[in-house]
Amino acid sequence: MISTSGTYARVDTVREDQLALFKRAGVNWLALGVEAGNQNVRQEVSKGSFRDVNIRDICQTVRNADINVISNFIFGFPDDTLETMHETLDLALELNTEMTNMYPCQALPGSPMYYQAKRNGWALPDSYEGYAFLSYECQPLPTKHLSSAEVLAFRDKAWHTYFTNPDYLDLVERRFGSDERRNVEQMVTIKLKRKILGD
């Protein structure tokens, strides 16, 4: 059985020479903020705070150390279009990491994006439930090109696509066994209800 001990890391600070130490310390999962598949979208959000790295090489380096990868993606950045969100999903499917989190973009209260949204008059949730990305009331940010509903619908469809992908299910079975594969297959039968999608 593989331990669930893990930690978060920035994609531009993963150091190959430290991964063996992480593994010896019991770290079996490393969560990486990939964020977006489109470089222009990613650069606009990060404002140069991240060095440009090859995320494919980073994931392989982590896996070579026998550490599982959790990739984190966000759909609905201000410059996102349906095309760029498809690029993010395509990257997620290509990386095919042992676990992934897919979030709709939220301007969480107190964050820089929240104050940017307030300045620009972007629509924000009127309750804290609206910021909870799994909630019925979830209301992500609209983009310059898409409504909140379009962003959320895409995120939910992308999540389902990833977790029903045969390549992913085969990976889960190889790494964690047939019981875990069945758990994933059962998980994807549960559909989230969304107020802004008319559920």
C-alpha cells in the first residue's frame, strides 16, 4: 500500500537532487500547480512570477523518483477562451498524472484577483457558497470571452473526461490496483448539481 503523505510544490522550484530526500522522508505525492495549458494565459495570470519550465519534464522527473504527481488545473482565467481551456484539458490528458484537481477560476475574497474583479466590476458570488467549487451555488468568474456558466460547464465536463479516460484508468490500476480503479469508476457516476447550469 502506498502512503498518502504528500506536499505541494511550484513547478519552477522542483529540484531533482532533492526528490530522493523527499522520498526517504515518506513523501509519495507531489502536487504541482500546472494551472493552464496555454502559455499566454499562464503568463498573464502569473505576471512573470514563474519561470517558464517544461511541465512534461518536471512530471517525469518526479515520477522517476517514484513519487506520484497531482496536477492542478484552473479553467476560466480572464483571458481563457473555449479553445485555450481545451488546450488545458489536452495537457491534462497528455500528462495523465496519478491524480488531478480541476478548478473553475474563483476570485477568492482577499486575493489579488478579488480586488481586480472589484475594480473591474466583474460579477462575484453574493455568498460564500458561491466560491465553493463543488457546491450547487458555485459561481466562477466569467472570462473576457465566456460566461460563468460556460466556464463551470466546461470544468465539469473536463473533469469527467479525465477520470473516464481509459489511459488514466489503466494507470490507476497499474499503480494502485483494481479496487482503486473501481473506486474511480464509481466516483464518476456522481454528477454535481449546479444552480447556474439549471439543475
